[in-house]
Amino acid sequence: MAQIARRVQLKAEILQAFGAYTRDAETAMQQTQHGSRPLLWSDADSDRAKQVRKGDIVAQYCRPTPESLICTLQATRQALIGT
């Protein structure tokens, strides 16, 4: 049975962290679009790129932020588009 989600008010620190995250993400996307930054996260570091080319699975610790919201968004973005 479907449940109705109730509205919640996000804490100011989460909103600030999300604002900073989106600004950083937009800057990174612009750099990628203009060719000054690699598209794939693995290509941003030569050692990571070598590991990936060998077939290794490479991961990076995602530092927690308020309520781990931003960490989850970063991990999802990396999994989906590789940046």
C-alpha cells in the first residue's frame, strides 16, 4: 500500500551544503564541457586511470556531510556519469 510522504523542513546547514555542492558541480560540468577537465572521474588521476585500464575496481571515500545527503548525491553522480 502506498504511503504519503510528509513535508519536512531541511536544516540550514544542509541547504548551505547543497548550495555549495551544486555550485561546485556546475563549475566542474563547465570545465568538462570546455575540455579543461576530464569527463570521467577515473581519468582525473593517472594512477586511477591505470588501475581502471587494468580492470581494477577503483573507489574513493566520500566524506560525510550534514545528514550524508551530499555524500549520497556525489556517489550517485559518480556512478551515473563518472564525475
